[in-house]
Amino acid sequence: MLTEPRSGRLAAWGNALLAGLVSPDDAVLAVVGEDAVHRVEGLPGEEDVVGLTLALGRLRGLGVTGFRVALPAPGHPLGLSGPPEFNARALEAEEAVVCSGAAFGLVPEVYEAGPEGDVHTEVVWHVLPVREAPPADVPSLSEAERELAEALREATEVLTRLDVAASGPVAEAAIDAYRARAEAPRRAGARVTGGQGYDVLSPGYPPRAVRVLELAERIGMLVSLAYGGGHGGAVSASEMTARSAALRPVERTARRARVAAYNSVVEERERR
């Protein structure tokens, strides 16, 4: 929950590119973020792996009009519509992008490459067929915002009940690490937009989507602190089981809200 999903960056900046709000080079720069390179495999009409810039242009030519995010977890196929083969790959990766306007989906595979001391991250997006059907369990932005308000109260109550520190050096270090990871890819986005304030999503997203995503990530941070303990001490198996049971609904709500935020521009366009 503490890292911005690569599928979120691809969907957000892909949607901005399709809307003509950013250039292809700027969109790719923002999507790649701190990774070394992103490539695409399985693109119709291409036998070899291709670069992300070419792939985005080819997907537009194939009829893609928007990109949605899926963030599935075991027992919760959030944002997926099938078929089973695509769902299984997305579940293994814990994320995927589902195209609107053409029956394609993209699942990232992440590699570490390079010699010791100079290791970098490379990503290959696998293009697979998807079923054209409504995505599973994705709320509207307004629903997500209402659910998040309740989830934040629940998360705070759970942290208090389980005696997880909300402050102190360990928790503060975790929060600092979260902020550094979250801001790294967004700094790339700020560079390509000339510092126009698109720190969370790309140009074209409504302010409500930004609010929802920021609150969902805040709740995700609290959940991760609860799983980690906050105090830095050992957590017994029984304590971890109790925390997991209490926090699972909160975590699910935060994931649903993140998907709703990333998908909001496509949902609004299709409603119109």
C-alpha cells in the first residue's frame, strides 16, 4: 500500500496523453519514474518487445480510448473483468492496466538488472486479451470518498485498540520512508508538467480524485504501520492475526478508493 503502483502511473499519464494534455515523451518520463526502462511485449502487430512510447501510440491506433487500473488481491478481483488467464497474471503482479475501447490489458513484470552495486529496475508490460465487461467492485468517486472517511476512523480506532504507536522514532522513520517513496515518481511528474501542481495524478484529473487518492494513501500508510507494529518490537502470531482481521476491511476500502481515483476520468468520459 505504500508505493504508487506502476499501473497507476501508466493509466494516469496514458489518459493524459490520450487527451492531448501531455506529450508522448513527457508521459513516458512520468510513467517510468525511478525505473531504468519500461518495455512492452505482446503488442498486436509487433513480434518483438517495443518501447513504451511506440506502444502507447500503437494502442491508440488500435482503438484504445482510456486506461483503467486494477489492484486485485486474493479473494478480491478489484478492477478485473476476465478472462481467467489475465486475472491470474494480474493477481500475481497485484496490479494491471485494463484498456477502454479495445480488449487489451497490460500486466507489469519487474526485473532487477545490472552488476552488483549498480542494480537498476526494468519493467516489461505484457499485453493480454481481456473481456469487455464492467470491472469488478470499483466504486464511484463519491462512494469512495464517503467510504474512506469511515475507514480513516476505523483505522485510527484499530491502531489505538491494538496499542500501535502513532508517533515515536520508529513510526516517524516509517512515515519519512513512505513519503520519500511516494514523492520520487511524482517529482518526475512535476518536472514534465513544469511544476504545475500535478503531484498526485496527471493533468486532466478532477480535484476530487486527487483528494480521494491522497486519503487512500494516508490510510494505507496507517495500515502498514499497524502491520509493522509502530513500536519496533516483536509482534506475536496471535497479535498479527488480530491486526490482519481488524485491518482487512480498511485496507480493502483504501484499495477500492485508489482504483476509483485512477479510473475517474475514464468513468466520467464514458458516462458522458
